Amino acid sequence: MKSNAGGDDAKRAAGERAAEFVADGDVVGLGTGSTAAHAIRRLGERVDEGLAVEGVATSHGARELAREAGVPLRSLGDTARVDVAVDGADQAAGGDLIKGGGAAHAREKIVDAMADRFVVVVDDTKLADALSRPVPVEVLPAARASVAAAVRDAGGEPTLRAAARKDGPVVTDNGNLVVDCDFGRIADPAALARTLAATPGAVEHGLFVGLADDVVVGTPDGAAAVESEK
Ligand code: 5RP
């Protein structure tokens, strides 16, 4: 489910540009994935230069990287708002997103939604006219079959996400499974988001509708353009 299509230079350009949105004293949401990782590393450099921030990690991976980069951390469970969140996406269309390629979308949505400013970082291959990638849905293990049936009823094709270097399925940081749900081109993301959110046993889905404030788009030549969505 992960996409590395855009190349690291484009991801780096977006991530490092987004790190400049952070101001002294900010509480910062730290996104998950290879593009957000560039923002975390750049933030670590800015901390070395004297910037005072507290990071809130969206995943085990983001937390480990923040520790390595020297970004001070506070716990998500004790946090109700952040100033800026910087996070990647698997696809972006007019500010609406599909996230969850790293199976972290439940915590990512908590953090990104509580941000005063949510800055999305993508390479230019992630931009689309309409969302069309499979939508990751984190499900309680006991709801795997019932959520899959509900997804089929809604017109989607569910696939349990398999782990890459372990037998069996992906298990999230929350101890749940991930079902990737292919709906083809999604004409009405908000309506689909409501349907998935109302499905019993579906903990969180990867549609982020109307949450992004800015989308920073990196290109392979190392440039980054900021698109304001609000
Ligand atoms: C993790 C995510 C990531 O932000 C998304 O998959 C993008 O990752 P990358 O920057 O590595 O392409 O949603 O759950």
C-alpha cells in the first residue's frame, strides 16, 4: 500500500519546507511516513539551533524518529490541541486526503484534527483530480468480517492488509487490523467518510475530508510549492 513513486528529493523538499511553518514555543504534531520524516529531521535541526518545541507523535515510528532527531516529546494522551501538525498523505485532491499507507491513520487523524494548522506534505505524484486509491480502514479484529461486509454493501472491495516481513496481517499500533477498501473513483468523499465512520467495529478510516489547511507539494528538482486550502 505504500507509495514511493515520488522519489526522495521531492519528499525532502516538501517535508523540509513544512518544518518552516513551526514557530518557537509550538506544540507540533509529528506525522508518519517517509515525507513527514523529512519534516521531523529538519525540526530536529531547528531544535539544535535553539527552537523550543514539543512534538506529539502519530505513531511508534514517528516517536522513534523524533527521539533520534532530538525533538522533545509529550504524550498524545495528555494533549488536546497542537499548534501545527505536519503529516503526509497517500493521495490528495483539492485538500481532501487518503491516508493510512503506514497504518497510522487513527492516531494521525486525532493529531491532525486537533491542529490549529494542519500542513500536508506530499510529492507531486500524490496529487489527483479525485480520490481513487483504496481507503484504509482500521478495524477491531472481532469486526473484520462484519466491516468487510459493510464495505461491500457500500460498493467497495475490502482486502485485509498483509504484513510485509511477518506472516499474517498488519497489526496497528493500537492492536487492530487494517482493511484496504477499493471504491474506485470516490465521487463524494464526505458521504463515504460518514458511511465508514458509522460502521460498527471500524475504529477509523483514512479519508481526511476538509482537515488540511495547507498542502506543500515537493517536486524532484527540490522545489516546494504551498497550496492553501482554507
Ligand atoms: C501513514 C500515512 C502516511 O503519511 C502516508 O502513507 C504517506 O507516506 P509517505 O510519505 O511515506 O509516502 O498516512 O499512515
